[in-house]
Amino acid sequence: MTDAPEPRDRQRRDQQRLRHRYAACVSMGLREEAERLARTLGVAQPELEAHFRASHHGLDEWEPADFESFASLPPGRFDPRVFGQTTWWVDILRRPHRISDPEDFSTEHLHAVIAFIRAEAWRWADPPEFGDDDPISIASVLGAFNERIDDTPLMRTLLAEAERRADAPRPERGG
């Protein structure tokens, strides 16, 4: 017998699917479907327009000069410059979340982002170098990628924030 997923987990996965579908629709120019999904996701019309304006730029040929011009890139585009700063995490809809603000960036979201970055570290970290006498295994390669990604300003900040929140006193529950 399989346990059914918790309603909250199912809702979170459904929202994630909608965000990915929205990003894909914008990148493919499917305006009508993107507008429908935007209403469902609570994406304001000006934000939708900014996403469509940004989506006409070639994905590999243009970057905004300022990292904090969040709507300058189309949704779904990962901006690797995020690793060089310590203030923001930017989600798939290109919405910024202040790392130090638990109201804006929940502890659950914080842990999910850390897990996501570590799982995908091979995409962004410079490849590790191994000497001829180094035993190379998948585990050692992945470990080297994680070590490099953990040394970026963003990950140092995310990990420090996770540790800070773990040490923070929990609010008393009323009863």
C-alpha cells in the first residue's frame, strides 16, 4: 500500500508545474496560454508584459547589466550571476526573494533551494580537476562539484541563513 501524498505536497508540486508551464509558454511565445496561467499564478499584467519583452532576446546572447533587473530575463532562464551575490534568490518566475527575510523566503523554501543547487551543481560549477593518481568516481566528481558550489557567495549565505534559522528560538504555540 502506498501512502497518498500530503495535500500540501501535492499543492506545492501542482504550483511548481504551473510555474514551469508558464515559463515554457512565455519562452515559446504562447501568449494566450501564458495569460491564462498568469492569472492562476497571480502574475500581474505588467510582470507578464516584462516577461514577454525579455523573451525576445536570444537566451545565450544577452544579459541585463544589473543583476537586480529581475524582469529583464524571461521566466525559466537561470541567471548564473545569482551565485556571485548574497542578497537574493530569484525563482522560475523571475521573482526575487530576500534570503534573510523568513516572511519572503520561508525556511522550507530555503532548504529546497539549497537541495536544488546541490543536486544541479554540475551545471554551474567549474569542472573539478583531478590528477592522474586521483581515484575518480561519480561520488568524488559530484562531491567536488558540491564543494565548489558551496564555496560561492550565494551558497555560503544560504547555508549561514539555514544555520541561523535552526538556532533561532521557535515561537511558543498557544494552547
